[in-house]
Amino acid sequence: MTEVEYRPEPSEFAWTFGGVPPVRKVKPGDVLSVWTEDCYAGKIRAETDLVSVVCEFPFLNPQTGPFSVDGAKPGDTLALHFVSIEPARDVGAATTVPFFGALTSDHYTATLQEALPEVVWLYELDRAKRTVTYHAKSADLTLDFPMDPMHGTVGVAPAAFEARSALVPDSHGGNLDTPEMRAGVTAYFGVNVEGALFSLGDGHARQGEGEACGTGVEVAMNTVLIVDLIPGAMTPWPRLESDTHLMTVGAARPLENAYRVAQVDMITWLSALYGIDHLDAYQIVAQAALAPVAQVCNPIYTVTSKIPKALLPAASAYHDTHAKLRQQARHLHR
């Protein structure tokens, strides 16, 4: 097991999935230790730092990578197991941005309303207590939320020579913004190009389902992950596996189509796992699946389908890759 460390310089950030040469080559089984910048490219340090002033579109959501995986080719599945995801700073930032977010006018839902005020909230992060502290601006109210670090953006290069903005999710992954992308989870992505070319970024100290205002508590991250490859296994949409759940992520507009994509992929996965037809798998989804909304603020929305393993017979998803990687992760902590 080889350990690879990589901390990018600002000039090395990727701003798209696809269209970028790899920064490093890794092999299946390698442990990758990386640093990722926050979605503002590190430019918000005070409540007076407004996105519209200090940030420049499209240079948002800088990605660490891409990494080329030895032997990965189209038709394979890349497995990324998150061993740890830890904030690299003691302060995170959430903002409202003009004409961006779930509860304001935007390019797709155009109205005559003016933009919401542009405001920055700074959250104090206590890594010892595992808390994220919020201070209201309009009253004397302070709340401590549980820290729940995640990566909003993870994915591989798209197919057909495409380069996709790091602000957009799709079948290649990208800006999925699902809080389920946390430590202890294995993420599966279908490989579209030689080497897979995966990147990650957009760390959140925590985020509510839906990412309503358009941001989580954004912060740079120190992340350790194990890279693996499953040859000849097709994965049409991003899938996640934890110790307790099987999950699929769908991306589309309108929101109900993102829901449909996630549920259909879950049906496809269950059908293959248990040797049942799609209608039988449809019943399992209909009666057992949760459907948390990941985000409704990006150009394409994302929904997660989530089924507890406790409700299902034991099965070997991707040849027990998650169990194998969890065991490797435990050895890393010893």
C-alpha cells in the first residue's frame, strides 16, 4: 500500500471535470492524502468579503486533481473510500449570493424580484468538540451544530471529450453536494476515459439537505482516501456505500427528474445484486427507500436514494469492495 501526498498550488487547481491533464498518477490500493481549497478559492476571510467582490466567475469550486488511476479504462468502476475528511481551518464561511440559491430568483426561475442581500456568516469550527458555531446577525442567538465534514464535489472526467464546470453535477459526479459524501463511505463512479481522471473539492464542515442558501459551511479540507478499481463493472450514476446504507445519486432538472434518476439507478443496482426483475426491485424502492434532497441550487439538482442494509439480505456489492476498503482504513488508524 503506497501513500501519496499532494497539496496543490493555486495555479494547479482544476476548474472543470475533463479537459485537464493529471497532476499525479496513482495505482489501485494507493492511499491518497490531499488538501482541498474551499469553494471561494480561499478568498473569503472576513464578513466584509463579499463573493461578488472578491471572487471571479467561473473560478469557483477549485478542484484538487485530476488523478490518473493506473489501468482504469472506460467500462470500469472507480472506488474511492473516504478514510477521513477534516477541516483544515478553524473558520468556515456561508454566504448568500445574488440570484443564487434555492429560495431566490435565478437564471432558470426568472422573476422581477431583486436579489437577496449579499451576506457572509463566519462559523467557528471546534475540531476537539466536533462543533460548528453559528452566530445570528439580527439577535443574540448562538447555536452549536454537530460537525459533519463532507465533500460537495467528487467525480471523474465525463465521456466524449467533454469538459464540465466544477459547479455542475451529472453522471460523472461533480458538484453533487450530498451530505452522504462523508468519512467511512465508499463512492463508486463509472470510468469514462483512460485513467478515470478524478478530482475532489468543495469541502463543507456541515450542510443541510438541499443546500438551501447555495453554500454549506465552506472550508478547506485535509482528506485521506483509498483508491481502488473494479474492472469490467458498469456504474451509470454515482453510487455510495456505507456500513449501513446503499445509496445512488441522480442529477437532473426539474427536481422530480433527479428523484427519478436516483430511484431508477437504485432499482437497477438492487436488480443486479439480488437477481430480481426491475418490478420486484421497484417494490423494494417504493417501500424502503429514503430520498433526501442533496441540493436544489446548482444548475442541475441532485437527489439521493438511500436504503438501509438492515432491510436487505446480505449481498456482495462490487465484490465486497466497501468491506475490504473499510478494513484497510482501520489498519491506517492503528
